[in-house]
Amino acid sequence: MADSVSSACKPSVERTPLNATSFQKKTRNKLLSIPGTRLSVQNGQLLVSTGVTSLDYLLGGGLAVGTVLLIEEDYYDSYSRMILKYFLAEGVVCRHELFLAAAQDHPNDIFQELPDPILDDVAIRKSADQPRLSCEPQDGLDAMKIAWRYQNLPKVQSALASSSRFGHYYDVSKTMEPEIRQAAKCHHFYLPEHPSQSSATHSPMLESYSALLKSIEEVICREGFNVSASMTKSRNILRIGLHSLGSPLWGDDLCCRDDPKHSHALTTFLYGLRALLRSSLSVAVVTVPSHLIQRRSLMGSIIRLCDNAIALESFKGSERKTSPLCKDYHGLLHVRQVPYLNCLASQLPDHKDLAFKIKRKQFSIERLHLPPDLSETVSRVSRAELAGAATVASACGSGNKHLDF
Amino acid sequence: MLHDLLQGLDAGGFLIIQDSCSYSGRRLLWSFIKAALNRAEVVHVLSFEVSEDELKNGLQESPIERLHFHNAYSDPLGWTSRGAFTVDQFCVERVAQLAKQSSRVKPPILVIDSLSWVLRHVSPPAVCKTLQQLKNGGFVGNLISLLHSDMHPRGMVGSLCQLATSVITVAAGGDQAKITRRLKSGKVLQDEELFSIKDDLTVVGQSKPSRADPQEQEADPTANLTFNLRLSDTERDAKEKLALPFVFSKEKKAALLHTSSGRIVYEPDANDDYDQEDPDDDLDV
């Protein structure tokens, strides 16, 4: 991907109406300047944010353009779906194009659930008249009792301009407003809308996967994401989200049987997908319900065929109910694979025990550590046993015996 | 949560009752049928494992006129081609046709007894696709089905439970049910309940199993002290009314916020000794 990035092109600068200066930063002609991307400091790849800043850090700064991120779903598919929505929402905010394929829910339903970005400097198109700042605090004076000096600090509202930040934060409790969402171009592929045609050639791929691959290829060619396409118009990134590949709704019995008949369907599809991505300016996020796949060797080959791979394990579906970690975190995150792209060694995260929790405004991934045990017993006893021996919980909550001085 | 499910599923809901050979979930399935009939809803039963007489004997004293029985028990594989429902007919078109036989405004409830039978003879991806289309196409209002979890590999049971909106697993012993509900907002609720089914198929929920963690009660920190830390109501009012320092009047706040004119507004505090006389007046410098 690095040699294709270095092809000559004119830098494209978006002239915004409110941009007061005519200053244009002198960039080297060799680099593409696409909004929402930056260059990796490790290997010079063009990176795109996944929408979750802590995940960007784990993957070495971001997702490299032309690669696939595989997410192994958690048991109820709640957190992997959340990450897919963050990925698509980041595409809307950076004004990339989106492609979403799903077999279970209609992609438009997923598009309507995208989280709301927290904007201070990302612009949204508000109504034409700017609110007059002097009359605003009349209602607000009673609202702020102590911090009233900060009432008038304005929220920056300008016309639509691309954001210069890499990685944004999203508020999960609200959904993205339709005006912002409709500003981005979205393509979708919903499997029940494509009736299965029996293919003439006997290919190891299923018809559903062939149809999906054809649809992605058609979008890439038509919208000009090919690297070899003409450089006259400004370049953009295509973000591809594929939900729950390998589940029975795609026609694949990978999850249902212990020795599936179509064992090579998904792997052939991933091979073709990666070939398409390497020759175009696109990124893909694929979620696979790996907890249903019984053959671990198959899961291993699926991981090898994708560049980045992470696995989510939520505490809700697993048997570790009594662990004291359940209180602080929502699940564990395992990084299965980080790619070597045009370099000898990749940047692996230095701690392997990671846990995630989803707060309202942030999806945070942290290093796992057990909280300090404040009870008198020195050995680390599990919370269930402590609860059985408890008399009265002290105010600090975790210790169950009074600290005796 | 079991009672909420018995009152009715949301539109497009799919309930799976998982049982095993040690305890059959069929009586629980019949209690769901009875609750639906009592709610004046039309129920279609597609029965592969149970004959019509046995079902009707089990459901005595229920309003049976709203129950439509489709016989897939006598000849499911179509050996004698006598016109009963065969397992190859388990596809969207045929099942939707069955459901349309009762001409009511609201789409009926479809009960499948059991899905395991269908999965033995039809490929699982096709079954999943049919169930998904039935759920989303509006042909049936709700789907309730029985699944024998020990007859299938774990992956197949798991992939069917991914399609379902609610799963009830009947544990061995016959009185413990693990319930998982997936709400439309994406939230997942889990619960464990003890229940028993009486002879007339009503479900009686018993107290939760004692394995649940005892709730931690935080001791009231103001309780056992030698001094009084509590506030009475009048004291609380007085506390709210107390004027904080550096809280300015409204005009002063407004003036400070719009400091474009550069005016200085001074309000003498209670402690300020505002003496008009300048003490330096008599300095002779």
C-alpha cells in the first residue's frame, strides 16, 4: 500500500466559505491528503481512525488503509455491534463513504442507530442565524450558580467543514442527527434483497458471498476508489462494514455443524476481499460470531486471512459471573493479530490482559488489574466467599470487616 | 420475568424454550399456548412430535376454537402422501399460507413443536432463513418454539438463540428456568427463576433461588455516632438559603459577563466598612 500512496497527485484542499485565510499548507506532492486520515509514525502507512481512540492506540495508531479488521463477536453481539457503529459514525464525521452489509437486520436500521458525535470543533450545519450571545444567558443565569462565569463561552458553530482531528468521541445515549447522517454517502447490501441465483461455475464460495463481493467491487469501481483511477477528482476513503459473516443467515453452515460442508466459503471470500482492499482506498471491519464456530483450526485460518484481529468476551455471556472484575468492566478484549505492513516487525501492545468498558461518552480499553483488596485477609479471596462471611459492609463497600485499630 | 413473557411477547418476537431429555419443556410450551388463548389470540400449532388428541387433552378448559392445529405428526416425511404437513414444506410461502387461513386482523402466533425435528431434515441455514423471514415479514405475530438442546451441536443451538429475542432454558429438576431477553435497544436481561406448573397449566413462580448474592446494605454512616450529623427539615431549608460567598447579584453577574464597557460595579459586602470619609483626608503630604 505504501508504494501506491506515493503516486503523484495534487493536494486537495477544501475551500470552506467561512475560512478567512487563503493560506495553503505546502505539502509534498507525493502524499494524498484526505480528511480523516494521517500517516503512521511507525511505517508510513495511511491510517484511518476506527472511531474508538483506545482501539486506535492498540492497533498502532489506527487502521491502515487497505486492511481488514476482524472482530470476534461477544456472546450477544452487543459490543461488537457497538464498535461497528463507532466505525461507521467516524466515517460520517470524517465524510468518508460507507458500505454496510448485513443479513439479519436491515442496514438502514443500523445506520439509524449510529451514536451522536460529541462536537466542539466538528461542524454541524445549524440554522442560518447565529444565536446572539448577549441574550443567551438570560435563561442561563439561574442555571449556573457557581460557575456562572463560564456561561457565555460559545460553542463554535461554523458551516460544514471537515474536521481536522483524528479520532472523535461519541455519546452512546443519543443517536446521530439525520442531517449529519444524510451528508455522508452510504451504500448498503441486505442479503434478503438479493435472491440467490445458482452460479454456473462451481466455486468454493457461496452465492451470498459472491454477490457481496461483486457488490463491493462494483461500488469501488463506480465511485472511483481504485488506486489506479484517475487523480483528477479528490480522493476519499470507503469504509466497509460487514456484520456477522459466517452466521447461518448468510447461508453458511460454519457455525451450525462441527464439520461444515462449506468450510472454504468464508476463507475464500476473505481472500477476495483482501485483494480488493489492497488495490483500493478502502478499509473493512468484519464481525464473525466466533463463539459458535466449533473448529478452532478454521477460526485460526480466518484470523490469518485478516490483517488486524481482536476478540471481545463480555462478562454477561460467560460463566465468570462472580469475578470481582465484573463490577468495573464489561468484558475482556484479546488482541489476536496485528499486521506487518511493509515492515519487519509490528507494534504489539505490551500488555496482553486488556479489558473494556463502555461509558456513555467513551469506549475505553484498559489494562486489566485487580482492584486492591481492602479486607483484613491478605490472600485474594473471591467476592462470593467474602459475601458469605460478611457481617456488615463498611462504608467503603469492598471490605467486609471493620478495620480494627 | 417469566410472567412478563407469559403476558405476551412484543411484535416480531421469537421465543425458544430449550429443554433436555431430563426434563421436557412441553408443559411450559402448553402453558404459553393456554395464556395466548386466554388473551383471545389466534394460535397456530405446527406439531411434529405430538398428536392432536394429546395436545387437546393437555389443553382442556381452554378456549380451543382459536387454536388451529396443523398435523405434521402423522406423516412428516411424506411417505404416504396423504396431504398432511411434511417437513419439506417448512418454507416461508407454505407456512405463511397456513397462517393466513385464520382471517383475523392481527397476525397469529405460530407455535412449532419442535424445531429439533425440522433441523434433522432441513439444512440449518435454510431453517434460520425461514424463521427470519417469518419474523420480519409480518406473516406471524410471534413465534414460540421448542428446541431440544442436547440433540444438536452447540453451534447450532447458539446460532438459533442468536435469532431469538427470548430464550428460556429449563434446567434439570424441572423447576429452574434461566431466562435471557434481548430488548430492541440492544440491552440483554438475564434472570433465573423457580417455577412450577399446576394441572391447569398456570405457571406459579416461586421465590428466587437462594444462590443469589445477598444484597450489600450500606450502613448509614450517620447512625451510631456520639454527635448528631443529621439535618432536620428546617435546618435543611436554612442550609439551602445560605448565601454563598462570591455569589453576586444578578446585575453584577450580567455586568461582569458583558465586560465590554469596562464599568466597575461595586457592591459593598456585609463586612465592608463603607465610610464616606476618606481617612487620608487629613494627611498633609
